[in-house]
Amino acid sequence: MHAHAELRGLFPDTPWLHGGGSLQITSGADDGAALLAKINRLRDWGYAAEPMTAAGLAKLEPELDLAAIAAPAIGWFPDDGWIDPVLFAQYMIRAAIAHGASLHIGARVAAMDGAEDRITGVRTADGRHFVADIVVNCAGRWTNDAGTMAPIPLAPTVGFLAFTPPAPVTLARVLRTSLVDMRPDGAGRLMLHDNDIDRELTLDSPLSPGMKQAVRMAENAAKLFPGLAGLRPEAVRIAVRPVPADGYSAIGPVPGKAGYYLAVTHSAVTMSAALGKLIAGEIADGSEAPELALFRPARFFGANTPPIGGGAEALRHAG
């Protein structure tokens, strides 16, 4: 988050970056206790987090009907925000080109060039060869499909999103609730998500704005914001989270493959600014970032520690 904020000093404007904080509202005594424990843990780490009263919530989001959630407990995270990832990526690409990078659109990597112990470049599906001192594989879910000679175990998960048409609601921040999660998505639209619904779908699930899962999220959103009553989703999407098998990032050189650097992780939009800076430093000057020590791909090749832990635990703490 701090790395994203630092980008404000490097660009004339940052239209992809939205603040406003975030709210989490849980239902019931057990979930309320878990939320309070989370707030205390984050505060111990120096992260801005605090409980909030219903009166405080009403000042931030006056249109939200808290009566829709039984026995609510509220957490407030004032430094949080959200990013428009497509716009963000395009600004980064434009800046990279201004600094001498070349962009090749639609150039699918079909294979990696080199000997058994060294990668010297890549070959694209249209037959072109690109020579490189270091190849960085950040192909996400398709990391192992990019002609790699050293695949790592992946456990990708489905993320299902629904988008409303422009709605008469003034939600100004990220909102996570026991009914549905949502955030603004520009031009008055809202983006909706529900972890439980993710588990109902697969990559091959047929998609339409009228599908029952999307409608259910819209109906739950309307319970929180009466102004959404009768509104139906305008679009839906399925995304694939690129999760290494143990649930933790895999960032760093691949053992036994000189010239090959791997960068695959969930929560990549959140961590992109920080990871980009750390990875660039490692590649440019050969240093080793201590922040990445636990997350090296070497653990999957017997050259470091075994996989860190259960993926479910990692993803739960990652939100």
C-alpha cells in the first residue's frame, strides 16, 4: 500500500488509485470476535485498523441499511483503497515504454530458449526469438504454459465478479460484509463478489448477467442499499487467481536455471508496486531482498524450505 502511494510522486496523476478506506461488517458473536481479533492483530503490525460503531458507519455510508445484518460488528481500515487494475497496468506499460521498453501485443511465448541449466530468451508462437539476460515469468495462472522448463505446482482458484449498471448509490469505498462484498467501479457502477459463490463455479461455467449467482449477489447488495432494489447485473466475469500450491507467493530465481526468474502470486494487484520495486532491484544489481526470503521458488525444488503452509490459511489471511 505504501509502494502504491509512492507512485503519486512519480506520475502527474494516478487515476487508477482510489482511497477512501474499507469497511468490514460481520454477523453474529463468533464472527464479531474473529473480526476484533483481526483488528488487534493488524494494529500490532502497525496497520491502521479499528472497531467502528453503527453511528460512525452511518456518517461514512449513510445509505447503508445496517438492519440487513444480524448482530453486526464493524471494522474500519482507513488507509485501504482500491485500484483499477486495467488502467494501472496500462499506465505502467506506458511509463516502461518511455524508459526504453518494447511492447509486443499478442506475442504468446511458446518456448524458452537455452541449455538445460541456463535460459537465454524466449520463442513466440509466430516463430520470433527474443534474447535476454534474464527471463521473468509473470504469466500468472499460465505460468507453467509459457514454455517453462521448470514448472511449479499451482492451485488456481476461481473468482466470480458481477457488475451493476450505473446505480443510485453513493458507496465511496471497499465494503466487505457477510452478505456480499462490493466496491465502486467507476461511472456509478458497483462490482460485487462473494467467496461462497466462487466455490459454486468452475472455469467452464456458462456466464450471463442473468445467472442465478449474479442475481443473488445483486439481491443481497439491495438488502444493504435499498437504492439498488430491482437492479440486475449488467455484466459478469470469471477470473483465475494464480495461487502456488501452498498458497504463498513464488518470487525469485529458479534453481538450476540461470537467467530465469519467477514471479507468481495471488493478491498481485495489491502487491504489484512493492513486488515490482523489489524484483527490479534484485535483477538490476543482483541483490537479495530480505522481504522475499520466505517466498523463493526454490522451496518447490528441494533447494530451500518445504512449502510454507496450507493454502487455505494463506488465502484467508490475504483476504
